[in-house]
Amino acid sequence: MPTVKSNGISINYEECGSGEPLLLIMGLSAPGAAWGQHVEEYKKHFRCIILDNRGAGASDKPAGDYTTELMASDSVNVMDALGLERFHINGISMGGAIAQQIAIKHPSRVKSCVITASWAFCGNYMKNVFEMFKTTRSSLPTADFQQMFFLWLYSSKFYGDQPRAIENGIKGNIADPSPMPKLAFESQAAACVSHDTRGKLDAITCPVLLTSGCKDIFVPLECSQYLREHIKDSTLEVFEGYAHVHHWEDLEKYNRVTAEFLRKHN
């Protein structure tokens, strides 16, 4: 798999599709491969560059706390290495926080941006959520942690409608032959907690689509509403009945809405 040297480490990435470049940045603990069901749609229209963030997948996992600014620098370094001056972005959760940093620091390079289930800063509630994740990830058996984690990610509606998908997802995570090391999880969680773009969001000049699940108890709807209020050229699409991973819970709608938005700004 191709890699790029960035800030002293190797960042793994993959490419597929053709067209204008689309940078895809996944969230806490997830490798780039988690984009698979979305890439099936995006690759019809875009050259997809799919990252493993530092700490995830096949990228290096250095010790110490990460920041979303540092991870944004990793992403831009990959695009520089590929000679891609302007590009679209979709970032999910922590990936949406990283996308904010790229759009703030490099506004002329971002053509359009989707920010999914993300936040501008962590208030006391979300800080406690991340601390709870760190503690339980460290102390619980893997199977128990995955059971707990899915309850935070998915809605009661999806649990009712798709119990087999929930069961298979949990089993798949438990069986992962190369799980993220505990310290890498904590390093990424630190980046999530320290992320703060208040007072900087007006530097984002590209069109932005925000998506949120109205039942999200991890990153509540109000976080996306804050971003909508402070990013000038932004719209908010709320997924009724769904939660943090509404992009998987209502995959068809999410792929359609986001692909249409990105293609509109080709």
C-alpha cells in the first residue's frame, strides 16, 4: 500500500475512481477501509483518496497525544505528495474536525466540504464521553467494549430494524486481527477533546454540507447547529430517527445527498 512521510511518520492511503479529487477522512479509531460503502458511490464521480489517520489502520502509531491540526497537516501532506492542489473533502466525526482545520488553514485549496457528525469544540458533556471511552476501552474486555460502543453509535431505530447488522458489526470488530492499540486510541481521543475552532470558522470559504443524526447521543445535534451558525456558506441535513453513524444507518440517503452536494461544486 502506498504511504507518504508526514511529520516524521508514514501515513497510509489508497486511491480509487476518477474525476476531481475527494479526500476522505474517517473518525475515532476507524481505518480508511471504513469508507467502503460510501466509496462505492463516490468512485463513480471522484478520484477518492482514502486515508488511514495516524494511529489507525496501516499508518504509523506514534506515542503521545495527537491534535486535529497535526492530523490535518498529515492529510494535506498526502495531497501535496500526490500533486493535488484543489480537492473536495468529506470528514466523519473526528474526520470532520480534521476537515475543519484543513478548510480554515488552506481555504483556497478546498472546493467543497462535507462535515458529518462533528463539532467545533468539546463542552463538558463530550469531554466526559471521551474520557469514558478511554477508560472503558482500557478496562473492559474487547467484546464488552464493542457492545457498549455500538450503543453510543447507533440509534434504537436501527437496533430494532437491523438487529443482524448490529450483531455482525460487533462480531466483526471483536474479530479484527489488527485492532487499534490502546495508546493509539487514547492519542486520537486526545485530539478529539482538544479540538477547538471557535473564532476561526469564518475563515472557511468553501460551500459546506453538515449532516447530523437527530438521535445522536455521542455528538448531539446542537454541535452541528453551532457549526451551521458559524460557517458562512453552510447547510445542515438532519437524519431523522438516526444517530451518530447515520451515514451507515441510512446509507442510501447519505450517499445520495453527499454525492449530489459534492458533484454540484465540481
